[in-house]
Amino acid sequence: MKVVVLTGAGISAESGVPTFRDADGLWEGHRVEDVATPEAYEAAPSVVQAFYDARRAALSAVDPNPAHDALARLGEVLGDDLLLVTQNIDDLHERAGSPSVLHMHGELLAAWCTACGRRVRWAGALGDQPPCPGCAAPALRPDVVWFGEVPYEMDRIVDALVEADLFVSVGTSGAVYPAAGFVQQARAYGARTLELNLQPSEGSRWFHESRQGPAGLLVPEWVASLVG
Ligand code: BV8
């Protein structure tokens, strides 16, 4: 059975990572959409760097929860028949042991140089315009996909949605595209679709089944029902 799982901020909530909706979509009074854009970075790199420095600092104080652990186990059982796609830029899926994680919106602990294109692991707070370890240009930016930018590995995701027998969404409000459109695509290609979320989301109506509750309970329960 080929399974595609999409996760959002809700799967990391019980680990203590604030969701976007929790903070009313605001950061220090900025609408997230205004901080997480290339225009904002152009206009005020220090504000944007501070936004990500704060989230990086917070990440070291949290751990994966039973929902991350259950998906790691599912990855061990299903192997390549599972594609785990996350909108999250935290590393909690990897720390839970998920064999492969597709970060469609990038990673908090990575950076890329806008001068030479090199991708590197983030080496600590480096101020407003960090120098690239390769070309030394002051052009290192967070390796995250900002609003208006194309998400990563869209071809691989769409190919998996076409092949999927089951599409499961965990902890996402279905407010941000193209991720919010995956359920309709998967369904159009014949997949069964299941939503696991604390509350109904903007996309709930597209799912065959929608279960409400905390991911830390719903995900281990669902994984146990699928792979025993
Ligand atoms: C693009 C990285 C072209 C950075 C992020 C008008 C209509 C439609 C689309 C658009 C439009 N205007 C503009 C767009 C496009 C735009 C968009 O969708 N805007 C929205 C605001 C309308 N999208 C883009 O710009 C994207 N790029 O479109 O390029 C393209 C498209 C297709 C193919 C090629 C090219 C790029 C978007 C990516 C932006 N970067 N993150 C960073 O993290 O700082 S988005 C960011 O916000 C997250 O990654 C995530 O995607 C989104 C937040 O959503 P969630 O993860 O769902 O979190 P949220 O807080 O909203 O909800 C949490 C949910 O969990 C809730 O439902 C809650 O009930 C639940 N929950 C809470 N606790 C628990 C729980 N569930 C279970 N257990 C719990 N304990």
C-alpha cells in the first residue's frame, strides 16, 4: 500500500513548538506572511534573521512527541511505500528516527547562499548578512521557502500523490497552498483520504474521513490500526 503523509505545525504543538494559528499568525506583532517573504528579507534582513534565530533557539529546547515517534515506526515498516512530506521546518521527524523526510518548505537548521547557491547546515547566529563559508559573500539566508517562493521537490510530491492509495494529513489548517491542495489531488487520483487534526480545518470537507483530537493520540492509534 502506497501512503503519503502530510504534516503541519499541529504535529509539533505537543512538543512545545507554537503553531502559526496559535500565535494568531503573528510574530512580534508582524503577520507571519510579512516576515516570511523575500521582500521582507530584502527590506529588513535583521528582522527576518531574528525571527529564525528565535525559532532555532527554541528548537533546541523541545523533543519529538508520540506522533513523530509513530510516523518513524510507520516509515520503518512501509519503507519506500511511505512518503512523509512536512510543511514544518523543525527537525523533530528526523530526531524521532523517520528514515526519510521531505521538507517542502525547507529546514530551520539549513542555509543557502544567494550568491553562489551553496547549501550548508546553519552554524549558529551569524548576524544580519552571514558570510557564505564557500564564496565568503555576505549572502547566507535561511533555507526556508518563503511566501511567493516555489516549494521544494514538488515533482516528487505530485508523483507520489498520483500513486497513493492513502493520503493522510496531520496537524495542518489547510490555509497555505500548494500543500492545502494535495488532498484534492490525491482524491482525484483515487486515494482514500484521512485528516487527523485538533479542530476542523479549512480543508476538512475534502477528506473522506476527518478525526478530531491531539496528534499525540490520533497518530499512534492510526499507525497501530494500519501496521499493528
Ligand atoms: C507558492 C516556511 C507558487 C517558513 C511557510 C491566494 C489563494 C491561494 C494561494 C495563495 C493566495 N495568495 C498567495 C498564495 C500562495 C501562498 C499561500 O498559500 N498563501 C496563503 C496565506 C493564502 N503560498 C505560497 O506563497 C507558496 N508558494 O504558491 O508558489 C507555486 C505553487 C505551486 C507550485 C509551484 C509554485 C509558499 C508557501 C510556503 C510559505 N512558507 N513556512 C516558515 O516556517 O517560517 S508556510 C507555513 O505556514 C508552514 O510551513 C505551513 O505551511 C503554514 C502554516 O500552516 P500549518 O502548518 O497548517 O499551521 P497552522 O498554525 O496554520 O495550523 C495548525 C493546525 O494544527 C490547526 O488546524 C490546529 O487545529 C492543528 N493543531 C494544533 N495543535 C494540534 C493540532 N492538530 C493535532 N494535534 C495538536 N496537538
